[in-house]
Amino acid sequence: MKRRTFILIELLVVIGIIGLLAAMLMPALDKARARAKQTQCANQLRQIAAMGFAMYQTDNRNKFPYWSSQLYNAYINSKKVYNCPLDGNGKKKHTAETWEQHPDQQFKASFDRKGNKGIHQDPNADVEKISYFYEMSDARCTFSWGQSTSELTNPTWAEVKEYQMEWGPNSNSQGDPFDPTVFPIYRCFWHTKKQWYANPQNAPVLNISYAGNLFLSMQEWEKGVWIP
């Protein structure tokens, strides 16, 4: 019996079908990769919260460290947990001084990185590149918020955040504190739909809260949590 072989047109049709299927599957694969990286980032944040902040607070009368980099290497033994797998800084073109974690540059003084200064203590120079934004840093806060400028003298970023959590969203809400389970202290902005200066409604931002739990929020966390 004669063996039937593919003719050119049939081969091209098969190749076209394979290409079409691949094009249809690629968005799903990209989403799956993004979800996997977000899960990895969430696990890293949990590790920093559980093995870092919680243990540090146990040893230091429930206080947070001046900088998250100071958790290394007494409480965190790997620098890799500080880097989100979706971080767009790259490995070569950014130095520690230009490594960005927050979409708003007015907060760059509170970045937990080499070269920045604290009022009581400086960041740990051994940890140069951190993907996450630390709300409880020891940097001097020049951001005017509510009563903080009148009742706090040369406050640190951490002192303003403590005050904000206790007194609520503005100076007229005395006695209306924020919920500590949705008050962020450690944040990753690398999962937003648009990076850097994106619409605040774009989401999600991964956060570790003051109470130590992981939650999702809008870029401006005061606008509320984010539910997929």
C-alpha cells in the first residue's frame, strides 16, 4: 500500500492551527505566571511578618524595627525575601540608591535602602535592594497630615503612622482609630495593573497590616481593601 504524505497546504494548515492555539493560550499562561509570582511575593511578606516583625517585637517590647532591613540577619537570614519576583527594577541598571519601591517620589526619603538616613538609626547597608515599602521607617516625615505637624515634634514616619492609626483618617476624627488588620505597614506595589503614578483605583497592592495579617488594597489604602 502507498503511504500518504502531507502536502504543503496541509502542513501549513496544521502550523496555523498550532499557532492559533498558542496565541489563545499565551494570555492564560501569562496570568498564571503573574498569579504564581504574586503568591511567591505574598509568602515572602508573610515570612517577613512572621519571622521578622513578630520576633523583633517579642524581643523589643512590641516595637517595630527602625527599618525592615535591620531584620537581616538576626531575624531574616535571606536577602531574597526582600525582592518581589515582579519587581521591574532589573538586576543591572539600578543601583541601591535608585531602586524604587513606591509610585510616589515624595516618599523616597523613607525608602528602606542604603544611603537614606534615620533620626535614630540608618538602614542596614548589607541589604541594598528592597522591593517593599516600609511605612514604619525611622526617616523624618515631612508629609503634612492632620494634627501630626502640630502635636508631634520632628516626627519620624513611624510616629506619624502610629498617630494616624490611633486618631483615624484626619484631624477631625479623634477617637475613631483605624482597624489594625487593614492598616498597612509593609507594602508591595508591583502587582498593580499600571505601575508608577497609576490611578489609585488600580489594584491590588499586597500589604502586611499593623496586626500582622496579609491583605489586598487599592494603591491608596485609605480608599479600602481590594476584593478580586
